[in-house]
Amino acid sequence: MNKQQILNEILSGRSLIPAEESVQVFAPSNIALVKYWGKRNSELNLPETDSLSVTLPHCGTTTRLSLSAENQDKIIFNHSAMDKSTEFSVKLSSFLDLFRPKNTFFHVETESNIPIDAGLASSASGFAACVRAVDKFFKWNLSNIELSLLARLGSGSACRSIWDGFVIWRRGEHEYGMDSHGYLMQERWPELRIGLLMVSAAKKQISSRNAMNDTHATSILYHAWPEQVKQDMQHMEKAIREKDFILLGKTAENNALAMHATMAAAWPPIVYSHPLTLELMQQIWQLRNEGVAVYFTQDAGANLKLLFLQESTDTIKSRFPEMRIEKLFD
Ligand code: PMV
């Protein structure tokens, strides 16, 4: 089955006739506490392992969708019209091909309140917003699970951006991934905070898509990754169920460092960290030695996301005044 056949199965007879002239939606971004790294099927973004994230409800993408009067898609990102040859437009237009009524083009205006390509999961919120927009545009009323399945076809991590809260993406066993989507965990943790420590907002050297595939293909350490994730998923689910912050922090930090170790062992090597990333890690470890419960996670970029509880906010803020703090459950 290819993407189009999967879409047809999910739509089960729903039409591609626009029901609205224009729609606007928002989808949040998410930060993985146990990472998705490596695919068992790259066309369908089917992962080798489970993963688990927490949603950043105030960071994300707003998308407006209507039909274009021109005979090509018109894509506007953060108020500037994108040339159709940019990577961003090519990716979005080819995803929109799945949902395109015959001989029509889309007008898409999309705004993200997070820097793109900086390892802050902007593609997750972007594809989740796109799927929510088409659902509304055609009035399909798909369930969250169906939206998650569709979002995954755009970008794997997007399948977790359909819910607010802790979301598990089960790898699934089905050959075409009909069971590979997000699930919302019922637990909430209002005291949990994420602090975004920007090291660089520059476009990263290698996309997470390519980095993941290269690691999968060439890194000898990748063989250990599914085992690491299996253990980390158990610990993370327990940490969330029992509100054990130390277990959550330890598991998230170790999982992120293990993911980056698999990349460093790829050839050519993939290293997202900058000197400042390592300096900040040292400072976080120093704070921990001083008794402050703070941990970090790092995605496919140089930036760090700090994990801590509300009670430590002032201490951590005084050490990292430039940090942007996100509440996760309000
Ligand atoms: O969904 P992608 O292709 O943007 O990959 C996301 C990869 C990580 O952010 C590094 C991990 C994750 O689970 O979000």
C-alpha cells in the first residue's frame, strides 16, 4: 500500500469536495522524552520503536488553507511567499498532493511561533496543522487517531502533535502502519516545565529525516537503540504514572544522549551539538551536583530543552536568564 491507498482507506468514501472557502487551525509542537529515531519503512514513516512526547501547547503552527486561483500552490510561510522550489514548499506541496481534488491548487498561509529547522519540532506542528486544516476544509470529521495516522505520513513526529499532554506513539506491527499512531496518556503533570535554551536558530546542516536514515543505515550503535528505547519506555511510563520526576529526567536525558551517540557513530558522522551545547550541558550537570533537579533533552539540533518542576523555576532561571519557559498543562 502506498500513501494514497492508505489515505483512501482512512477516508472510506469521504469526498474531496471543499466544504469551506477557507479554514484556520492551530497544532502544537511536541518534545519527545523518549525519541523516535529510525524507520522500518521510510515512505510511510513507520518507526523501529515506540516513542513518547509531551506537547508544548503554546508553541506551534497556525495554518490557513483555501483554494488557490493560480495554477500552482501558493505557500506563504511567516508572511513571506515561498518559492516553489524551496525544500519547505516541495515537501508541503507533495504532501498536499494526497488531498488534492483534480486540477486544483492550494493557498496555504502558515505561521510558526518557533524557529524552524532548529530541532524544536516545527515540522511536527506543521504537518499536524496541515492535516487538521484539510480535515476541516473537506469537513471529514476524522477522529484524532485517523488524524494522527495521516499526520505521520507527512512527518513521523507529527502523529504525536494531535493531542495536548503526554502522547505515546506505538510503533505498531501492521505492515502498512494502520496501528502506528499516537495515543493520549490520561496523566497530567501541571508542575512539569520545559525550558527552551537556544544555542542556534540557524538551519541545521542535515535534516532529521536524512540523519535518521543515515544513522539507521551506517551506525553500528544503532543495533542497541531498540533495546535502549524498550527500557526507556518502561521507565518513562512509570515515571509519568507515579509522578517520579527524577526517573523522568534521568530517562529523558539518557535517551537523548544515547540517540546522539548512535548518530556520532554513523558515517559520515552526524553531530548536532555546538561547543555551546556542551558548555550548557556542563552547567546543567553542575546545577544538578548542587542539588537542583534539572535534566535536559536534545533533538536533531544544537538547542537544549531543560526539564524541571515549577518549584525549581527561580533557581534555574537565575542560572539561565535567557531561557524560555513553557507550561505544559494549563
Ligand atoms: O518527525 P521528524 O522526521 O521531524 O523526526 C523527529 C526526530 C526527533 O525530533 C529527533 C525525535 C522525536 O521523536 O521527535
